[in-house]
Amino acid sequence: MKNIVVLVSGSGTNLQRIIDTIEAGEIQNAKVALVVADRECFGLERAKNHNIENILIPRGKNFSSELAKVIPQNTDLIVLAGFLSILKPEFCENWNGKIINIHPALLPKFGGKGMWGMNVHNAVIEAKETESGATVHFVTPGIDEGEAILQKSFEVTAEDTPETLAQKVHQIEYEIFPLAINKVLGN
């Protein structure tokens, strides 16, 4: 059984998707062993609702070192699911190849500092992009610079708004996140 640690900052809808796909057998031979949040959020409630160990570590300059203390050594994969804190380079290097993130754009476009949530979708609309999507990538010390594991795109129409892009991207995230997790775990 492979152990997954999920890091969250918000409502935890991608966490819920991971839990659901494990329970449905779409992600095989794996379990969410721990959920860590960097702020009070509904993601912690989702973990509690599924009897998953969960910890709140308030964000701050010592977050990465505090996180390193609670990650079990038998962790096979760390998944950032709507996680907004930046991890220290040493943490990323220590877990190199075992940390993945989902980003609401087609990296390398619209990645980096400040590019999260509606900021990304606003930037896509302002740039008059013809497509957008989501990317699951490895986490490295550079923000959103890790190798892409899986991407999926859709056409941006003249009627799209940042809000409609957010909805479309979220559906793609639900689709590709479990596939990427299986790929990284070797399933």
C-alpha cells in the first residue's frame, strides 16, 4: 500500500477527488495517510470526515521545517492540492521526484509567483489566449518550474470569463489528477 500525504490550503475539492478515486479503485494500492493544512480550511474537515490523520501547521517562515517533522518516512508521494504556501528549496530537494502539484494553467505559461486561482484565469483572459487547461507537475525549488507529468487543454471562447475558465479548469483537474498520481506511483 502506497502512502500519500496531501497538502491543502482551501476547501479540499481536489483532496476529495483523490479520496473518492482511491475508494473507487481508480487509484490503486494507495491511501491518503495524512492531510496537512497551512491554515484553517475545509480540507481539514474532509480529512476528518474520512478518518484521515490531519494536522494544521500555520504558514510562516518555519513551515517547511515543521512540515518535514510530520511527514512519515514511508511516504511515497506528497500531493499539493490547492496548496498555496511556497515550500523551501531544501524540502523540495529532499523529496525530489516525490512531490507533485496541480496548476490551473498550461505551464510553462501563467506559472510562478502570484499565479494561483483567479489570478491565473484573469491573466489568461487578458492575454487573449485561445486555450487554457491544467498541468500536474513535479515540485522543484523553482515555483511551477518542475517537469510536467500530465496536461490537458480546452479552447477558450470569446464568451469565457475568469469564472467560466475556473469551472472548466476544475473539471480538467478532477480528470487528470488521479491519472497523474497513478503514473507517478507506477500504477
